[in-house]
Amino acid sequence: HVLGALPPDIADFVLDGSVCGELTPELASAVTDRPDAAELLETCVRLGLFLDRFEGPHGVVYRWHTSFAKQCVDIVALDAARAAACHR
């Protein structure tokens, strides 16, 4: 229900980004292949999409809520090529 209510580009970003429980903006860009990943992470936080933002000693870190991330990972796993690309 949550993903279906989002614009398609944000829903795709969330699905791809959820393969990592914790993300930095740089890691999110690498995993999702999106140069605008930092902005999308902030958008997800503003929208209340089960993503928390923390200031770490080396910069900003984002952490998905576990149960939401698990369901997203299960959806991504249905497409083996997509899952492999995110993990690569």
C-alpha cells in the first residue's frame, strides 16, 4: 500500500535502496544508480517513509525500519536481475 501511493521514481528508489539496511548518500547512489540519491533520501525522510536520518561521525547515515525494508527486499527478490544489480 505504501509503495503504490508513491510516485513511481520514488517507489523504485525505495525498493532498490532497501537492499541495504543502512545507507550513506554515496552508498545509496551506488546501489540505486541514481545521482540524485541524496535528495531522494531526504525526500523519503520528509514523507515519513520508514527511514530515519542520523548524524554519524563520518556524515549522514540513513536507516530503514526493519520490517519495511524486509518487505521491500522480498519484493525486489521477485526480480532476480534487479536484486543482483542492486547488490552488485
